[in-house]
Amino acid sequence: MIQAFIHGFILAFGLILPLGVQNVFVFNQGAVHKRFLNALPVVVTASICDTLLILLAVLGVSVLVLGSFWIKTLLLTAGVLFLLYMGWSTWNSNPGNSDTGEDASTFAPRKQIAFAASVSLLNPHAILDTVGVIGTSSLSYTGMEKVVFAASTILVSWVWFTGLALTGRIAGKLDKSGRFMFILNKVSAIIIWGAAGYILFGGRGPGAVT
């Protein structure tokens, strides 16, 4: 039991730690909102989406997704288009009045949920790497050990996204001039476009054979 928990925890932490589109979006929303509570929709949505992907991986459903050329192509194409749009939207977001602590890149709860769900469920890295790795690793366990393994990986997502948004809120609160948020928006957009470019030109594009 303990071994399965530790394995799942370390594996999930290693997969979620690298800077990616999902992390950038959660951190960004934590930073631009005046209160942490206003960023909760993005935290909860990202965590729920990761929970769903992990459960699908552990149950073996991800194997069907990875094995279907058309599903994979559709998923990757939608992911690229969404990332291009999200990068454009983030790049054109400009810091507003620092006295209010809000800026043009703050999203209302409904928009937070929509973007967080899209960047999570249309995230090719999550589908092709994270889901695949966790699903494959879960094959080593059965019964309650598999449940514990899945639970530990899910726990990491909830703790990570909460901490990421809190860190963003602290960073945003310390930014009095608005310069940090301006730079953050530009860097975030570049990272998002970079992710889209990697999918298209890094051998993982819609037409790539794996």
C-alpha cells in the first residue's frame, strides 16, 4: 500500500512539475486576480480534469485513445488550434490598474472553467505523456493497491494546482508597477505558442506516426 502511494506521488509530481501550458494558466490566473478565492474556478477545474484523465488512464481507456489514429489526430488538431488562440489572447492582455489588483487577463468564473477545461483536456502532453505514463505504471498494481496508486496521483494534482495559484497570488500582490504581470503575460504566450509549435514540428503533430 505504502509503496503504491509513494510510487504514485513521486510519479505524478515528476510529471506535473515541468513548466507547461496548464501550469502557466493556473499561475497566471492566481497572479492577476485580486483575491485567491477568485481563482478557485481554475484550480478546481484543472484538478477535476486531471482526476478524470488519471481515472481514464488507470482504467485503461487511454489505451483506446492512443491507439486510434483518428481520435489522436482530432485531439491534437483541436489542441493546436486552441493553444494558438490562447497564446494570442494572453499576449494581448495588458495589466490594468494596479490599485485594484485586477488586469485585462482576469477571467470570470465561467471563462476560467472553459479555458481550464480546454487547456487540460485538449492538452496533448497530458493525453499522450501524462495519461500514458500513469496508465502504464498502474498495470503493476491490482485491487486496493491500484486504488491507492490512483488516489496518490490525484492528490498531487489538487495540492499542486492550489499551491501554484497561491504562489501566483503572492507574486501578483508584490507587483506594484504592473511590470511583472506585463512580462508574465508575454512569457506565458510564448510558452503556449511554443507548445503548439512543438506539436506541429516536433514529431508529435497530427500526422505523426508513433
